Amino acid sequence: MFIVALTGGIGSGKSMASREFSLLGVPVVDTDTIAHQLTAVNSPVLNKIVAAFGADFLNENGSLNRAKLRTHVFKDDTQRIKLESIMHPAIYITALSELEENQTRLNPPYQLVVVPLLFGSKRFQSLANISLLIDCDEALQIARAMSRSQLTEEEVKAFMAAQTSRTNRLLLADEVIENNGTIKELQEKIRQIHKKFINTCIVSK
């Protein structure tokens, strides 16, 4: 099983990049999607979150108030670590299960797992054969994130401060795609690196 771990800061273009890989036939496992699934109403993980943080972080319909919890944990590292201790192991177990299922069912040359906080996760770093960073200028990150998620500049900067710095991401990544340009430019870069990954997988076999 050959795994490429895709990462990048908020607003860098990870979601767009993962969609392009999917269109090329690459199985994609997205840890953000898994996190949303794990915190569905009445799920075991959501019950653990309520036990740890209180029912104040639920909406009237019993769903998780993600915005409220996000604001709460980004103000306090202790609270953030407490949430991560609940979420991260469950996300990893689910992601690994999906990867193994894809491998059995599809037997692809490689799979993509999207991990925004890759360089803070020893689990996913040890799982990945190659890390791929989607990178862009920080000013563009902020503008994209504000436009996409209706966040304030201060909220986006808080996200960025909680993530591995751009400098460290660039140092740690095996491969980097610069995403300061157009969608077409990103698509072409992904097509080129997809060919490279296919060739790498052929050689590794």
C-alpha cells in the first residue's frame, strides 16, 4: 500500500487539489470528512466531546456547534490538546480502515490521504510514503480562507498560528506544489506529479 499524504495550511488549496487527484482516479481519504462523520449526532466521539467540554457546545438539534468549539479550543492550548486527544486516534483508525478497504477493493498504484496537520501527527507521518505540500503565499491563504469559510482575518490567523509554520512545512515536505496561480495551473501541476507518483510506485514494486 503506497500512501501519499497531502497537507497544507488553511486556504492553501488542499480541497481543490484532492478533487483533482480524485478525478485522475486516485482514491482519496480526507481526515476532515472523517472528523465530521465521527462527530455526527449521538455518535460515540461526540458523546466523549460533550463529556469533556459540556453540552453548551451542542446546537439545539444535538449536533456539534463546530464554530463555537473551534473558537474555544484555539484560545487555549490545553483545551485544544484535550480535543485532539479525543479526535486524532479515532480519525487515524477510521482513515487506516478506509485505506485498507480501498487497497483490497481497488488495488490502486497509490492512495491519497488528506491531513491538514500532518507534521504534527507522528501517526500519519509514519503511515505515509511521501508527503505532498500544497503551498501558497500567506496573504493569499488569508484571503482564500476568509472568502471560503466566512472567517474573519483574526480567526484565520489564529488557525495559521495553531498549525505548523509555513517555513517548517516547506522544510519537512517531500514534494511541494506552489498554488499561487490559476486553477488550470494547479491542475497541470497535479497531472505532472501524478505521473511522477505512478512511476515511483512502479519502481518501488
